[in-house]
Amino acid sequence: MHYLLIYDVGDDFIKRREEFRDEHLSLAWRTAGAGDLLLAGALEEPTEQAFLLFQGASPDGARKFAESDPYVRHGLVRRWRVKQWNTVVGHAAASPRRPDGV
């Protein structure tokens, strides 16, 4: 299954993230290397949200990531949540659905 970890970031996110960025990126790359994190990044300015795409049997990996992320621990992220994303189209879809003949 796929899970989106959705971050709502504070107004000062861009200004404050540099202090914690290396630690955050190290965590993200380790998680990606383990195969749990597929993609991650923030929206273009004004940066209001960031999205991290996880795969796994449960949302636990995404939750554990958020709980250990320095951006969350140091208050750069105002709110986070994990949502199951029912992917149905594309080579990496968790539950591919094709109409007859496609």
C-alpha cells in the first residue's frame, strides 16, 4: 500500500529549516534506502505543505518517520497526518485497475 505523510508547515519554515535540514535529509535518505520512502518534497513557495510518499503494509513507517523527524520535533511542522493513498494507475500502483482492453 501507499501512504502520504502530509506536513503543514509554519510560516517560518523556509527560514528555520536550514538548521535542521541535514538531519532531516539524512533520515529521509536512510528511509528511502530501506525502501519505505519513495518520494518527498515541499511545495513551491509559498511553502505551506510537504508530501512524503511511503510504501508498506501499514502506515506505521510514515508515522515513525514523522515522530523522529527534526522538522516535527522542533516545531517547523505545525500539523502532520498520514493518509492511505489508493494508487490504481501507473507502473508502481499498489492496486492497479485496468479497464478491459487496456
